[in-house]
Amino acid sequence: MSDTTVVAPPQPAAAPLASRDYRDPAQLTQWLKGLLVISLLLDLIAVGSGFMELAFVRSFAAGTLEGDFDTVAAANDARQQAIGLGQFGLWIVTGIVFLTWIHRANRNARALGAQDMRFTPGWAVGWYFVPIMSLWKPFQAMREIWQASVAPGNWQAVQTPSLLGWWWAFFLCAQVLGQVGYQMSKSIDSVEAAMRTSAFITASDIGFVALDVAALLLVTRIAANQVWQAKTVEAF
């Protein structure tokens, strides 16, 4: 009786990452990080300007204001408006790039092998624009991206860091405080009302400073995880 050797049929090679819609997130991440750094600097300037406005209002209320009131008030308003317009324009640009980055990060996680993800790339972005649901769905989508970027093959078991929770808390707090301050600014009828409005807006700017820092850390770590996973996939 002759010996026979059983040869396993050849296994198909894993599809290259490029064919699985993976795109290196480095360049897009660098653009986003650059915008977040600029946002951080502008928000810090806004915080300083807010404290200057509070000092101006307090000195007026206490009768210790130096200089002509109309001149000082006009300079304060012009400074605050210029900073506010800059923040608004930068917020739009950064928001567009950030949402583009989220869409790409979700697609990359899938290309790296993550299966059964609840949020599609489109809805990972779309939930930001759905009233009420936008209070928690975007956070869940980002958490899923984090998990799938750390361990695509077993992402459901990945524990998420507190950074994610802080990022979302800063996002919500900054938005709420900003909206309250904006609504209050429409009906300022006393020095006390002006001080309260300025305090809320300044608190919102402080929240955005914290948000900028948290977002910087978040996107950096997710992108780094995806780059590492991509190297692992290509190696094996």
C-alpha cells in the first residue's frame, strides 16, 4: 500500500487593503489636527476676550471705568464680534473636515475587517443632524469606530477609554452654554443681564477649548490605531 499525502487546496490570498476601500488616514488627520489647533488658539483668545468683557462690565457697574464709555464699549463689541465671526467660520470648516474624517474612519474600520458594525459611514455622520437623536447617536458611532480601530476582528469586546466620554461631554456642554448665551444676548436690559450673558458665552468658549484638546487626542489615537492595524493586515 502506497503512502498518500493529502495536500490542502490553496487558499485565496487576502484582498489588498486598497481593494477593500482602505485609505491611509494620515493626511486627512493632519489637516483636521491643524484646524483643531487653530480652533484651540482662537478659542483661547475668545476666553481671554470674554474675561476682558466681564472686567469692562464690572468696572462700569462699579463706576471705576477708565475712559469714555461709548469708545470702550464700541471697541469691546468690535473685538467680540470679530472673534465670534472667526470662530463661526472656523467651526464650519473644521466641522466639514471632521465629518469627512469620521466617514473615512468608519469605512477604514470596515476595510480592516470589522464586521457587523451598527453604524454605516453615512449614518456615523448623519446622526449629527437628527434632532434629539444627535444627543447620543454620534457618540455611539464614534465609540464603535474606536473599538473597530483597536481590534477589528473582535471590536465588540474592546473597552473604550474615558476620553470618549469627556469628548462628548465637552461637545454637549459647549453647545448648550453657547446657545444659552446667544439667546440671552437677544434681550440684555441691565448690567446684571450683560454680565450673565458674557459669563455664559465665556464658559462656552472654555468648553470649546476643552473640546478641541479632547478631539485632538481622539482623532490622533484612532488614526494611529488604524495605521497600525493596516500594517498588521499587510504583513499577514
